[in-house]
Amino acid sequence: MGQHFDQEEISPLLKLIGNGEIIDYSEIILENSRVLVKSGPLQGLENIIKKVDKRKNRAKIILNFIGTEKVIDVGIKVISKTN
């Protein structure tokens, strides 16, 4: 019997991978403690970004998948920083 996926769970994942198999880099702006996504697959999904590593240009995002939270490491490009 196949696994049924909830549209709420699968929708962010489909948005992230777009038409390919790889998650492209997103351009982000760090403003105080807020993350604003200027472009890329994370645009509109700022609420799933949990941690940003400016030095490594990586972000940790959380996705709910098959009833479990998964932490995924994705590439980002920090285009602006303000404190």
C-alpha cells in the first residue's frame, strides 16, 4: 500500500526544488534578527528558516514530512546585512 502525502507537507518541498532535483540558492537580507528572502526558492517561506550561517552561506530549514520534522541544510547568498 502506498504512502499518502498531505498537500500541506509536500507543497513547500515542491516549491523548493522547482523543476529540478536540486534546491537553488536563495538571496537573503539579514535585518536585525529577521531574515528576508529577496529571491530564490525560499521566497515566501521565511517562516521555515531556523538558522543562518553567514560565514558558510548556509541556512537550516525545517520541513514537516510524513509527520516528522526534518532539518535540511540549504545554500544561501547573503546580499545585505543590517544591525
